[in-house]
Amino acid sequence: MEKELKKLTKMSLLIVAMMLLTVNAYADKKPEIKFEKTTIDFGTFSQDDPIRTCVFKFTNVGKGKLVINYVHTACGCTVAEYPKDFINPGATGEIKVTYDGTGKMPGKFRKYVQVFSNCKEEMSRVFIQGDMSALPKEELKKAASK
């Protein structure tokens, strides 16, 4: 009976060790998203020309296939387009963000874009910012050239 108990204990420990190795192997194969920039500044622009677009470039620096599940923007004035396909390890992708300041008050702004993925850190955040001026486009150009 004692031999059987020892044998059962050894087998149980072996099974637990194998499970831990499997979990660690899976964890090592997680994707990881790395953005070239986490903030893009539009600078100063006129409310006469209120739409600004930028691209956040990223690389999957992990060992598993990256899936972007969803991208959430801070408000209705910001829209994001993102890849719907897998991004293989080492491959790159882009998230296109458009800010539309039409009807918004002039002034400085900073908006976040949340990127939900299958990475270990399920949510990443990038930012857009700028200063929408009340000056007409032509006056803003003149002021900038001085």
C-alpha cells in the first residue's frame, strides 16, 4: 500500500510539472504589440479645416499571432480603422485614426484610443492631441510663417 501511495504521489507530481510546463510554453507564445509612437500631435490647425488623420504603426514583437479584437475611441469625434486579420510574429500593422473637430470648440485637446487584443496586456492605449485654432486657415498660415 505504501509503495502504491509513493508511486501515485510521484505520478501526481509529474502531471503537475507537465501542466506547468505546458502553461509556461503557452504563455511564451503570446503576441506582444509595440507601437512606433504612442502619441501623435497634430500641432495647431484651423477650425476651418478640422479633420486630421494619422497612422499608428505597430509590430507584433511576441511569439504568437496577434489579433486586434476591438478599438475604442474616446468620443464620437474620433474614429479608428484597424486590421481584422492575424498579425504574425515580426509582422507590422497600422491603426488609422481620424479626428473630426467639426462643431467642436477651438482649443487644445488630447484623446485616447484603446486597443484591445489577445496580448498578455489585453488593452493598450495611444493618444492623439492638437490645438484647433479659431483663426481662419489663411491667417493661421500667415502667423506661422512669421
